[in-house]
Amino acid sequence: MSEQKPVSPWNYKPWWCQPWSIVLTGVTLIGGSWLLFKTIWLTVLVSIPVVTWMGFFVLFWPQLMIRSGILESYYKD
């Protein structure tokens, strides 16, 4: 009996859309806003959509793809 490997949606995404690149881009944007403006309220204003974007694509999107079953048709041993 062979064990089935878990399907990972990250296997189907290019390098620039991997979790590490999403987090690195978000941290760079938030840190860059702080370094550029040195204003906490502006950095918080930038952080809200960036953290929302990172959270969706790193935490929720992979689970939605796995649950949808769409990757099962592409996954072959």
C-alpha cells in the first residue's frame, strides 16, 4: 500500500509567489514605509492592507485550494 503525499498548492506557483517571497515583500513594504516616512500612523496605514494580503495568500489561500479539490486533478504520482 503506497502512502499518498499531501497535495501542496505551492508546487504549482512560481518562485515569486511562494510563502517566503510573499512575507519578504510584505516586510519590505512595511519596513520601507517606516524608514521612508518615520511616522507610526502612516506605517500602520500601510501595514493593514499588506498584512491582510499576506495573511490571505499565506494562510487562507492554500487551505482553500486544498479543500476545493482542484489540485487533485493535477496531482499525479
